[in-house]
Amino acid sequence: MKAKSLRVKSVVSHALLAAVALAFLYPLIFAVATALKPAGETFADPGALVGSSIRWQNFADVFTYVPFQRYILNGVLVAGVGTLVVLAASALSAYAFASLRWRGRDGVFLIFLATLMVPQEVLVVPMFILMQSLGWVDTYQALIFPWAFTAFGTFLLRQFFRSVPREMQEAARIDSAGELRIFAQIMLPMARPALGVLAVFTFINYWNSFLWPLIMINDVSARGTVPLGLQLFFGQNSNQWHLVMAASIVSVLPTLLLLIALQKHLVKGIATAGLAGR
């Protein structure tokens, strides 16, 4: 009787999870279905997911209206370089806060952590003035460096570094290993799951950033990123919803492929990062 009750609970819980998953996936399914419909059938039968024919050509047509391939390359460049800079800066500062002992360390870290409460919109004006004084307006570096030194990555990696037994670091110091060698050969290899989590979050943040590129980029056709390209595409083709949906699906693919590629590190990193409290 107890085994039967457990089976019923398992079936019910799996059914509820499937329903929740379908509710979250339905907008994506609807977008893909709309992207494959012929022109003029988007609102012909709103309840039908499949049109009179499946038009894969819609995805190719997206690249004929605007230089979408350029936007994707710009987005990959900005998000890729930005992610590398964030990983390097966050790992170094996290190691300093977690493993090195210096006066005022905890106080400085609290101040550093408090910057997470400052919204990006508050910093837009002073950041723009700084970029203008550096002559970086309408450049790639203006899209990358202003937001590459945030406290989130430092906090995430600091918590992971604090979970590493201090005895390992002390043993390396006894063997005459310097701090950079300990950092590069001991801490970084162990922090791969946490670095994977940070890489995914950072890449997605750069990829989806809209406000800062909108303010900073003047020549959208040359240095525009995917969100700016989608805005321009929607302005030119707002009545062709099958193409708008196709462009949206194309813009999602790079981040989706990144999530699939780093899925193992992402699950392991979420399970292990941030659990230490030394």
C-alpha cells in the first residue's frame, strides 16, 4: 500500500513538473512555430501552431533585410572578450579577498559588495562622460570594459575559493610556491565549475545588454549588437511577425548553444559554488 502511494505521488509530481515545464516552454514553441509560417498566416488562426506550409526560408530572409550576421559577430566579440575580462578580473580579486591576509580586507570587500545595490541606470551618465573623455564613444571597448569589473563574479568565486581547504595552500607555500603559482596551478583548476557558471551568466548579460549599447553606439550597422539589430529589424518589419520571430530565434541560438556546451559545468558549479562559509 505504501509503495503504491509513493508511485502515485511520483506520477503526480512528474505530471506537475511537466505542466510547469510546458508553461515555460510554450512561448518558445509558439515563437518557433510562428517563425516557420508563411507571410499572412500569423494571425489567420492564432490557435494553430503549424501553417499551411513550413518555411525555413524565413530564417534566411532575416539576413537580407539588415546585416544580422554583422550584429551576431559583434555580439560574440563583445560578449566573448567581456567574459574573458570578467573571469580574469573576478578570479584575481576573489583570490585576494579569500586567501590573502591584509589589513582592512573584510571592510573593503563589504564596500565592494555594496556596489551590487547600485543599478546600472544610475551609472549611465557618469559612465558616458568617462567614455567621452577617453574618446571611446562608438567603440567596442566602450561596450566591454565599463561593466567588466563588477562584484558579482568576485563574490561567487570568493565563496568557492573559501571552500578549498587552507591546508592545500599552506602545503604549497611550504614547498616554496608563490601566490601566483598557487592561484594558477591549484585554485583555478579546482574552480572550473564556478568559472563555468560565471562565464554563462556574464556572456548572457553582455549578449542581452540593450541600454548601454543604445546610448554608446552611433553606427549600428558597423558596431551594433544583436539587441540593437533586433530593434532596427522590428522598426523596419513590424508588420511581418513571422520574420520578427525568426530574427528573435536566431538571436537566442548562441546563448542556447553556450548553455548546452557548458551544461555539465553549470550544474556542478551551481551545486558547489557559494556553499562555503569559512
